[in-house]
Amino acid sequence: MLTTTPGSVIPDHPDFLWRNPDPKSSYDVVIVGGGGHGLATAYYLASRYGITNIAVLEKGWLGGGNMARNTTIIRSNYLWDESSGIYEHSLKLWEGLEEDLGYPLLFSQRGVLNLAHSLQDVRDSKRRVNANRLNGVDAEWVDAEGVKELCPIVNISPDVRYPVLGATYQPRAGIAKHDYVAWGYARAASELGVDLIQNCEVTGLTIEHGRVVGVETSRGRINAGKVALAAAGHSSVVAALAGIKLPLQSHPLQALVSELLEPVHPTVVMSNAVHVYVSQAHKGELVMGAGVDTYNGYGQRGAFHIIERQMSAAIELFPVFARAHLLRTWGGIVDVTPDASPIVGVTDIQGLYLNCGWGTGGFKGTPGVGDTFAWTIAHDEPHPLIEAFSLDRFSTGALVDEHGAAAVAH
Amino acid sequence: MQLIPCPNCGRREEIEFHYGGQAHVPYPAEPAALGDAEWADYLFFRDNPKGPFAERWYHSGGCRRWFNAVRDTRSYRFLAVYQPDAPRPDIAQFMAAAPPVAADRASAASSATNAVTR
Ligand SMILES: Cc1cc2nc3c(=O)[nH]c(=O)nc-3n(C[C@H](O)[C@H](O)[C@H](O)COP(=O)(O)OP(=O)(O)OC[C@H]3O[C@@H](n4cnc5c(N)ncnc54)[C@H](O)[C@@H]3O)c2cc1C
Ligand SMILES: [Zn+2]
């Protein structure tokens, strides 16, 4: 016989993961944007580069932007040397991150398949595999049978509109639980003394004699030695406060999940040609996304026909999904650059640093950019791994064109 | 699905249209005189406002003609549509604190720019 009624005892509220301080009047470094990038930057500044008098200012709640909305694909199989450098640095940090933060992240290296559906896809994919290998990134080419072996539910029948001819495979790629990543960084940064300030929108950047000296916010003026921008979808809006124009277009990007299902999908499958990518979260939902809505938009939502197209692609690739029910769709605002590579580095204004343009694929970069952006802020010069991603590449012409590797997806 | 008021065909479903980005970006008058920064500006830098935006649309599944529109990038509502050779409407008039206007105003604006809404 039980002595209490099950469910009648309300458990205590769990401990808060971070402090919730009021802003001080001044900080050495103010970071604008409390998404994954802002939080990771604060954490590495405090843990690796000796700066702890930091505030992260977030207009909403921590990790409520794209960090809460992405489909969590992590990989480093991009084409160019510059990209391999930063994405592989990031993947290596992912591999030690749970230990580093002392926090479980459900990081799962279940591999990623990037499908090829045409002869041109096959050639491009093989080229990318070779480039990856030269850069020490694990990559292999697998034929259609090989795809089927790695992911038995993929339809490799030759008589569909876009038959699967093969795929690139990166075994070390995978997924992680995005919210845990945000919370893990936030908790660790807070413990190191970083002030995480929510409901604090930056409305102005104060610049005197070519140097940034503070920010205006919805919670008053805050002085700053240095200011680092990490506002993702709102980067154009925030940079404009300092008179900086960026080559960005903000687009809605949508994703969706199915109801919870038995484990059926052991890896991550992406297809640029039919515009869909799929993995199965630990809980059991199928997580799917596709390309951006084509128009500019700050609404954190997109059009339904995009979802419809994405589903028709998914069902051709995975006929078994036909009976799955859609549970939820949502959208984020992604800041897309002309060459599908990010913009990270210093600006013409002293003490003002820029991190944006990660578009549809910056979740995987969270540890890598957090570390190198923090280094850049601490040393007041671009970290070697992000040097190529400067804003002036658009006038020098040294673009890092990753449309092939980034394309629809991530 | 969002209905887009084509100035030639009237309201049609969004899937009939293609997006063309910022409107009123003329080809440089003197291309040979441009430096690297100016070329970068022409090729790669477009406005990205949060709010009313003058942009190009192509009615690919209908009259197959380009037209211009002012659309609010927060609500995605069309505030005005007009022919590509018509001057850009004064964007400031759309910035007013009042919430973005429904498609009715878009069709009113389109007839104001001599378009037919069927
Ligand atoms: C649907 C979807 C799927 C995606 N899938 C993947 C994927 O599978 N793999 C991958 O690698 N990437 C993916 N991404 C991209 C990835 O989510 C982003 O590139 C990345 O999250 C951007 O960095 P962030 O986490 O710092 O951004 P965010 O979490 O958006 O953080 C920016 C923060 O800045 C805040 N902010 C903005 N303006 C101000 C202001 N004025 N004052 C204060 N704060 C401000 C915002 O509120 C926001 O919280 C996806 C994105 C979306 C939308
Ligand atoms: Zn038309």
C-alpha cells in the first residue's frame, strides 16, 4: 500500500542553470545576441582568453532565436580549405564539448549522407570527398547500395524522378540537442562570472572618435570596452546602428518534426537536389528541413507550400514516412551571404567585432566560431582560421563559395 | 496561402510568383569608372530592412511580367504594387506606427498606379 498518492507531491523547482543579474553600468566586453554564438563566445573569452567582465545582452530569452529552431546537423565536409579549417576546428571542439562544459549535450556522431541524384552531383560529390580528405576531414564516396546499407529506409529504386546515385558520407558528422548546447554554454559562462542579461534589446551603438564605447539598450545605457555582434537574423539591423552595411539578406527558414516514432533512421540524410534533409531525434521525432523561403522576412515563419514540397521530396526518398503525422512546423530568420560563407572579424570601428552570415548552417559552427571569435576579440585581430571570412572579401573578390556544400542545407 | 496582388492579373496564389529582391537598383551608369568597393556594392550589397521594402516580383505562372511591390518584411503583407517603370512610392508613408495594412490597401495602391485589379 502506498503512503502517498502518486503524483500528489510536487517536486521542488530544479536549480537555475545560470544567474539572472541586472546589468552593471560597464563591462570590458558586451556581446549582442544570446544565441549559441554569443554564449559560446562569452564562454571561451572567460575560460580560455582571460576576460570575465562580460555581458551577453539578449532581447528575448537565451537561445530562443535560431539556436532553438535549427535542425542540429553538425558536419565539416565543406569544399574549400578555408571552410574545412573553421568547420573541422568546430567539429573537433564538439568531440570534447560535453566534457569541457560538464554538461550532457546528446552529441551523437551518427554520420551524414549527402545524396547525389545526377551525374553532375556525382562529380561534385567526389570532388568534395577528395578535397575533404586532403584537408584531413573524414569523407568517403558510397554508391547507392552503400547508401542503403547505412540507411535501409532510403528508396534507391532507379525508377523515381530523382534516383539516388550515391552519396558522400562523413562518419564523424551527427546531431546534438540544441537547447542543451545553449544551456551548457550559458551555465558554464555564468559560473565563470559572465552576466547573461535577458529582455535587453540593444537599440544603439555609441561610437566616439572611431571607437565603440557603449550600447544603448531597452534597460538603459551600458558602457563597453569592446562590443561583439552575434545577432544572426537581425545582424543587418544591429550593424546599421553603427552605420555598417552588410551583404546579408534575412530569410525565413522553416523546419518541422513528426510525431514520436520507433527508431527507424540511424543517420542523417541530406539531399540538395530534391530539397530535404532528415534525421531522427533521440526522443523519436523525424526532424526535417529544406531550403529558405525565397523572399526576405523577419517574421520567424514561412509559407506552407514550402513545407508541402519538402514533404513530397521526403516521401519520395523515404516511402515509409507516408503515414507519419506532422506534429509541428516553425521558422527562424537566417542571415544569408552571397557566397554561403559567414562573415567574422574586425570592423573599421575600433573595438567593434562582427560575427554573422552563418545563414542556414551556423549551429555546427557554434564551438568553432565561439573560440575563434573570442580569440579575435581578445587579441584585436582576426584569428587565422577566420581571416578569410572578413567583410572585405566582397570587394577584393576572394569569396569562399560554398553553395555546393551548403546549398539547401547545412 | 498568401494571395499576391499582381498589378496585371489581380490576386493570385503565392506559388505563381518568383521573388526578385530589392527593386530600383540600376546598372551603374558608368561601369568603367567604378572601383572595387563600388562594384562590390552593386553586386553584393542589398538593403535588408525590417519593415517596408520595395522589391521586385515576377508573375511567372501568370502574365509572366515583372512588377514592383512594397511589402512589410515583418508581416509579409503587400502594401502597394506598381509597374516596374513607375517611381518608388514614398516608403516613409508605410512606416507609420499603425499596423501594416491588409491587401485591400495594396489593390487601392495598385489602381492608383494605373494598374487593373481583376
Ligand atoms: C529552421 C532552421 C534549421 C537550421 N538547421 C541547421 C542545421 O541543421 N545545422 C546548422 O549548422 N545550422 C542550422 N541552422 C542555422 C543555425 O541555427 C544558425 O546559423 C545559428 O543558430 C546562428 O547563431 P546563433 O545561435 O547565435 O543565432 P540565434 O540563436 O538566432 O541568436 C541571435 C540572438 O540575437 C538576438 N538579438 C537580435 N537582435 C538583438 C538586439 N538588438 N539586442 C539584443 N539581442 C538581439 C536574438 O534575439 C537571438 O536570440 C538552422 C536554422 C534554422 C532557422
Ligand atoms: Zn500577373
